[in-house]
Amino acid sequence: MDFDLPEEMQSLRESVRRFHETEIAPALPDYEARGEFPREIVRKLGEAGYFGAAFPEWLGGSEAGFLAVSVIAEELSRLAPELGYCMNMQAMTCPYTIYNWGSDSQAEAHVPDLISGRSIGMFALSEAGGGSDPAGAMRTTARRTGDGYLLNGSKMWITFSDAADTGVLFAKTDPEAEHRGISAFIVRPKDYPGYHADPIPMSGLSQALRSCAVFLEDFPVPEENRLGAEGEGFRIAMNALEYGRLTVSARLVGLAQAALDAAVSYANERVVGGQAIAHYQMLQERIADSVVAVDAARMMARQIGWTMDQGRTSTRVASRAKYLATKAARLAGDTAREVFGGYALSDEYPVKKLNAYIDMLTVGEGTENVQRVLIAQDVLGIKDANRHSLRNRLRNQT
Ligand SMILES: Cc1cc2nc3c(=O)[nH]c(=O)nc-3n(C[C@H](O)[C@H](O)[C@H](O)COP(=O)(O)OP(=O)(O)OC[C@H]3O[C@@H](n4cnc5c(N)ncnc54)[C@H](O)[C@@H]3O)c2cc1C
């Protein structure tokens, strides 16, 4: 057993740092000021290979694997929380679902463009009726026509949906059935009429890389863009969320580390009552608790990637890791809030923004309660978390 990151992963992490310094930090604020999606930055991230780690070479990937995905997602999120989303939309939930469940020709048609950042991705599962119960809440329908389907309904909270070129979207082909009525589709929002995305105002989160409500009115999907069989959509969605938990756990660890680093450096600088506040034991206790929580969360977040790299089902470890990462990020975010005092509310410091992203990631890919339910039902013997094997085409697991 080796707890050190292999050298090539350390170099990968270093390269994300350098990329941030030269390509992201100088350019991202202008996109943010204009509220414009940073296509050029996403394209450069793709070109540099950061989205292709879990894909085979024939699709333009590097086959570096899932631990590499975790390392990249953590570092990118630590440095630029808003770009952390890309590790889902460009590297996992959207393209990996197409690769995992699509035919070779579907994968060839969409994956290379997504992982190279030429095409912007989205993953559209949640609806207004309740993201924690997608099967029960789903009202969007896909009605068969001569040469495909017409989609009607709406989706809620769909990240990148006003910029997306390609997405994976779930709709009911059998509205009477619950889980078994759901099918998955590759959608091309810009190719057809009947698609509209309305940004959801959210304070603290990026206005350039944002989430929207999506409205579909007789939106066409050709037959060849259905993913898997009719009725297989729920299984595809649950599998996809597993890959989402890999990146979301790592992103939470990155945010937690950023909050902790900010707290440590401010505690050493800020002088109150004649000494740096770092010397006050009540703040030291908060920092010590956060350090340990973040270290533990990082180990477990990486364990998801390691488990996937072994070609093993990672559902059990993924729900535990995501839950622990949420706790660690909340603790570190609160510690930063306390250390910064009133300045935690100032836009001059990163604390408010980091906490907004921590809140956001706490609900994404299953809320804290959803993870608690999965963990408790597994350990109580009610539902084995690893009962369904995870499809992992890169590691030949079907
Ligand atoms: C900024 C942002 C971006 C997002 N991006 C995407 C995206 O790109 N694609 C996408 O498909 N979705 C996306 N989501 C949706 C996200 O996945 C959902 O918000 C999440 O699944 C929770 O659903 P909900 O908000 O409807 O909460 P609800 O399901 O209504 O839950 C409300 C509360 O009830 C609790 N609860 C629900 N069921 C149970 C239960 N069985 N036991 C105990 N407690 C329970 C929950 O834990 C929560 O605290 C995004 C959300 C946000 C905020």
C-alpha cells in the first residue's frame, strides 16, 4: 500500500497549477465581468489533456485513469472553483456516459469534441419536482415519431445548459412507468428549435459558468442519438452519478483546502489584541479540526479513483467519500468564516465564494441525506451499496 501520489500524478498536479497561473488567472475575470462562458479557456484545458484522463487513445484520451481525474479535479477546483464544473461536464458525467453506454460510432461522434473542449457538455437529469428522486419527479417525455423522438418538458439546475453543444438528457419514453420508463438521449441543443435555457440567478456563484432551467418543446432527437435501450435510462443515470461523485468529492476537497489555506494565511497576518490571531487557541482548535478532516477526505476521495482504476464497483466508497468531503469542506469553510471575522463577507477575500461553491457541491450528485441513506442502508443490510456492478468501459468492466 502506498499513500504517496505517484510521481506522474504529482507532475500532473503541478501542471494544473502552472496552467492556472498562465491561462486561467489572467483571463477568467474578464469573462466573469461580461457574464460570458469562457469557451477559449475550456478549449485550452481540453487541449492540454485535463479532460481526457479516463478515455482511451482512440477517442483522444490519455488513459491516465480515474485517480488522475481526482487529482486534476481537486487542483482545478482549489484554484478556480467555477472551472471545477468542467470536470463533470467535459470529463465525466457527459462524455463518460456517452463512452460507457454508447456505440463506438456514438462515442466517436461526440467524445473527442467534448474532451478536447471544442464542444461544451451538459448532463440533464434533475427536474423541479425533486432532484433526490429523479424517477418519481421526472415529467419530461420523449414521444416516438417516425425517425426518432420529440422531447417535451423541463429540467432544473442544468449546469452549462445555455452554452452546451452536446448533452446527455433523460426523459420518459413510458410516462406511466417509474424507473423503467426512463430513457437516455444525446441531445444537440443548437441543432434544432424547441430548446430554451433560462439562467437561474444565484448569488456567490459564477455568472459565466452557470446553471439554468431548460424548457423543451417538441425538441427533436434522432433515433441514432438514443443511449442504450429504451427504459435503460435510470441505470445509465445512476452509473453516471458514480462518476460524478468521483469528481465532486475531489472538488470539495479542493475547495476545503483553499478555505483552509486562506484561513491559515489570514490568521498569521491579522493582528488583534497585540498579536496575530493565529495564537488564539480557540482558532487553533478550529484549524486543527479542519486540517485532519481535509486530509481524511482527500484520502477517501482518491480511494474512489483508485477503486475505479482497479475495475471495481465504487458505489460504497463513493457515497462515503462524498459525505466525508462535504463534512470536511463545511468545517473548513466555517473555519475560514470564523478566522476572517467580518472580512469573510467582503468580496476582496475568497471566503464567501468558496462557501457558495461548498454549498452547491453539497447538494450535487446527491445531497448529504441521500448519501446518509445510501451509507446506512448498506451497513444495516437493507440494500447492498455495491449490488449493481458499475460499468467502466476504460477498465473493461461491464
Ligand atoms: C448550482 C447547481 C447546479 C446543478 N447542476 C446540475 C446539473 O448539471 N444536472 C443535473 O441533473 N442536476 C443539477 N443540479 C441538481 C442537483 O443534483 C439537485 O439540486 C440535487 O439532486 C437535490 O435535488 P433538489 O434540489 O430538488 O432537492 P430535493 O430532492 O427537493 O431535496 C430537498 C431536501 O430533502 C432531503 N431529502 C430528499 N429525499 C430524502 C430522503 N429520502 N431522505 C432524507 N432526506 C431527503 C434532501 O437531502 C434535501 O435536504 C444542480 C444543482 C445546483 C444547486
